[in-house]
Amino acid sequence: MTITSVPAPAQAPAGIAASDIAALGLRESATFDRATIADIQRAAATGVYDIRGWGAKRKVPHFDDLLFLGASMSRYPLEGYREKCDTDVVLGDRHASRPLHLATPVTIAGMSFGALSANAKEALGRGASEVGTSTTTGDGGMTPEERGQSKHLVYQYLPSRYGMNPDDLRKADAIEIVLGQGAKPGGGGMLLGQKITERVAGMRTLPVGIDQRSASRHPDWTGPDDLEIKIGELREITDWKTPIYVKVGASRPYYDTALAVKSGADVVVLDGMQGGTAATQQVFIENVGIPTLAAIPQVVQALQELGVHRKVQLIVSGGIRTGADVAKAMALGADAVAIGTAALIALGDNDPRYAAEYAELGSAAGFYDDFQDGRDPAGITTQDPSLASRLDPVAAGKRLANYLRVLTMEAQTIARACGKSHLHNLEPEDLVALTIEASAMARVPLAGTSWIPGVQGSF
Amino acid sequence: MVTLTAPESLETAATAEAPTKVDLADAPVRGLNQDLHHAVDGQSWTVANPGGKHSLAVGITADVTVTIDGHAGYYAAGMHQKGTVTVDGNAGVGLAENIMSGTVHVKGDASQSAAATGHGGLVVIDGNAGARCGISMKGVDIVVGGNIGHMSAFMAQAGRLVVCGDAGDALGDSIYEARIYVKGTVASLGADCIEKPLREEHLAELAELLEAAGRTDNPADFRRYGSARNLYHFHVDNSTAY
């Protein structure tokens, strides 16, 4: 996407100051707004759909539409700086003999070497390890830099099986079987030729410089009955030591969760439509899948009905930005969260100091999403050695560690205010919704009422 | 003084370690795989009464010999490295999936997705293979004595697939750099897969593969298929090919 994707109100027509629009009596179409017009013009000019990074940019009901109630007469708060509020989480103790024990429930989502530079992957590992959380490989295998810098490394098992190596599988601290991702449930990976350098091509066994379109279905299993057998194989190969996650893009999360549990997953990873991607058709990102907020209660319901809530852990991703988001996801029933886009921003993505270079690319700091192009001025979503060298993995890792600490402390602040001695003690009862939509999706009452549309009470 | 050992006793020493016998009628698969993961080069196993159980002999990393006397279920010899696994029967879905090296030999038929995503090594199927044989193969060599099903070598990236019988529909769809040799008929070729000339170097590698698989077919009777490389880059004119 170019700068044309700037939301309409933020930008005046070329050459006209925003304040003059009303004076001139110009009326913008809500249906054919400027971004839509630019999309049509781009499609007409190129004959190819638009491909970009990031997740859904459209406004959807989200954690912003929820509020915590906090302690009061009937609830007892904890002292902010004196009383403990624990944050640790154990992941994968249902069947695995070597579950993960993380110091913070904020983990790093799967992002590939290939989509990201080696320095960016190293920085993610450094930042995560510094605060005692996990990071995750992506579509393209495990790099030695990543394994070396990551105390807890989750190895993704994807349809393409690029770089899939049993030696790496045995080195992994957890295995994440990827069925889908929130940005594109039902879609396979994509990496355009600009980023298929010799090293990336070698790891994926592909010709250098081709446009990689990877499979959307696993090559050797179909459906939950096969998945159960596949999980059995992975357990046999790793001698039942390694936790096995199943990651789904939010579409039919109630059924997907029930089937993942039935198949033997230790952990369910739920990625909502705001979850990012390195390269996907815009039409896919914006129109397939459901918001994170709408998906969490469905997953938790499935886990509870099967009697495995907190036994099969739930990791939620897709639009986590603040400690409040972490706390809200956990109050709705998540055991942990994962961040991708926010982690990249912490590393230095969309930094205003590269404003001039973003402008040269037809974008702007805060809007840049052309991760597929490999020309990232911040050196993160690129394989260009000179751009990649701009990112200092030590300094960027430090920024990520800082950010992860802030997320954790913010979530603790809220949990203590709600009287909880552990983030896991947050519960839906602590929440209310600001909108009817969020109330119906999150299944918590509309603020000031006892009404949950579709569940209980009346307005 | 150095004690010289008679040749007879040397021979005895070499074969002293008789194959470990495992009867899966009363022993769990878990124990077999656990023992195989602790194996050292040169050891051997025979597995009786496999009964179509899944994940037999998966994750081997030593140069061992495993013979399965009967039928195997899903993912037999999955992620195989080094060593040789022989199935004296049929094999289920995902035989030798993601094989890295070594040899896996099935004397009967194999179900779908045989040798899927294999990175190296050799998979020999004396009988037929089902659909998606060699799907997403990444360097493995596959020799099938009989026929293969539809969508075989889908997105095949590297390695060689040799079929002594016929191939089903959409052979080699979206193929990358893998090479396919078929002796019989091909029901249809998938997107971007074309027949290519069979040159000297291909006859030579085909002869090697057939010999490695213990076959006597004449390399000159085969035809070669591979990528037209037209779909390697997004192009508006290819939109109807996908």
C-alpha cells in the first residue's frame, strides 16, 4: 500500500488544506472514499491484487471497547508496590514431560527468517530471553542465530515444511502446528522474489528470486482424525518431551478448539484478524476471519465444556498493544498472549526518524506496510544487507525487552486494582463493555447494565 | 603379545548382535521408538505384528536396520535419518514423510503422501503409491515400481521421482526444480509441468536410481517431466493458470 491508504479525514485532497475542504463544499463518499478510489486505480493500472503486510486495518470491536471494574466495597485491591501479583505461566503440561515455564505471559509470535532479517530475528530472541519469555520461528526453518539467542524457542510446523528438519525439531522447546493465521485463515505463505536471497532460498530449497507461494494445506494430513495421528508422530519423535501447540486463525474457533483438544494439543494458539502477516492479499487480510475479541470467548467456551480450561493453555494474538490488552485477553480466559506487529514496532518498525525514506517509498511513518517489498528503511522486514545492517540486534533487543516489561507491569497494575494476586486470576466478571457489539462478542455486560446480548438479561 | 583372532570368530563378532526382536502384539510402539532413538550404528531390529500401527520407527538418527514384518500405519519411518527401514507389507499415509537421509523400502503398496516433503535419502515402493506421492519433495529420491495417484509431486521443489508404472492426474502441479521420470502413461500434467527431453545425464541418473532400488527397467523407456518455470513470478497474464 502507498500513502493512499491514509484514512480519509487525516488527509486533504492534493493541494487543498484540510480546513478548506468544508469551505469548498467538497463531500467525500463514504462508499467510494479516497483509499477505495486509489485501490480501484491501482488495480486498473496493474491488473494484480494488492499485496501488503500487517493485519486488518479496518476498525473492528476490540479490547478498547472493554473496561475493568476495579476493586470497590465488595472487592479488595492489592497494594501496588508491596503485594505480589505473579505473572508466570506454564505452557504444555497436559502431555509433554518438558513444559515451558515463562516469567511473563507475553510471548513473541511466529515470524520467519526470510520475512524478517537475521538481525531482526536475533533481536526478537534477545528481547524475549531477557524477560524470560518465548519466541517463535516461522515459515522457513530455524536459524542458528535464532536458536542461539532464544532461551525458549517455539518451532513452527507449517504446510510448506520449508527448512523442516528433525534435528531442529528436537532442539525446539515447543512445536507449534500451524493450521492458519488470523490475517489469512485458509491462506498459505507468500514471500516475493525480492526477499528470496541465496540464504533464504537455500533454507527453503527454492530457486533464488522466485515469488514463493506456499501451500495452505498440510501435505500429509487432512482433518482432525489425521491431526491426532500427526501429533502422535511428533510426540514419538521427540519422546513425549516437547509441548505441542496448535495454532488457528480465528474463523470457527469454537469447533477448531474442540477438535484441537480432541487431537491431543497441549496448547491452543488463537490468532484474530488483526494479527499481522508479512505478505498477503489486502482483500484477504480485510475480509476473512473474525476479530480477536469475538473469538476468545468461543475458544474458552470450548475448553470449559471439555473440562480442559487452564489444562490445555490458550495463547491469544492479534492486536495486543498494551498491558491493558494483555489483562483483558487474560480476563476473558487466555493463559498467555503473543505479539508480532507490536514487537516489530518496539524493534524500530515505522520509526519517524525514517520519515524521508518512507516518503520516497510512497508511504509514511505509521502507515508503512509494504513488508513484501523487502525495502524496509528500518532494516526489519528486509533481506537487503545494507538495510538489515541498520538494525542493531542488541539495542533493538533491549527495546523489545523494555516494551515486554512495560506490558507485564501494566497488566499487573490492572490485576492488582482488581484484587488479583496472579494475572491468571483475572476473570470476565472484572470486565464490562462500552458497546453492544463488544458486549455481545466478549460476553461481558454492557457497562451500567446486566445485559449481555444473546446471553442474559435485557436492555 | 598380540592375540590373533581366527577369521571365524571375527565373523561371529560382526554378526554377534542378532536383530532385536520386538513383537508389537504385546509391546507398545513407544518402547520401540524410544529404543531406536538410543540406538548406535550397526544395530538392527525386526518388528513382528505391526498390525498397521502408526508412527512405527519414526525419528531414527543412527545407521540401523529395521525390518517391519507386516503392514504399517501412518507415518512409518517418519523424518528418517540414516539407516534402513523395510516394510514387508503395505504402508499407510505419509510413509517416510520429511525423510532426510537413509533408505526406506516398502515391499507392498504405499498410501497417499508417500515421502512427502522429503529432504534427502531414498524411498522405494515396490507396489503402487496413492495420491500426492512426493508432495512438496525437497531433495528425496523416490522410486515406485507400480503406479502413482493424482496430484503427485505437487509443488515438488527438488529431488527425483521415478515411476515404473502410470501416473495419475495433475502430475507435478506447480513443480519447482524436482525431476520426474515416468515409464507408463501420465493421465494429465498439472499447472506449469511439461515433458522435457531425456538427455544422457538423465539416462545416467535414472540408471543409478533404478539400480539403487534394485530394479531392472530400461532407462530409455522413461519420459522426463519438469517445470516450465512460467509460474515462478506473479504475472497478470498467468492469472488463469492458478
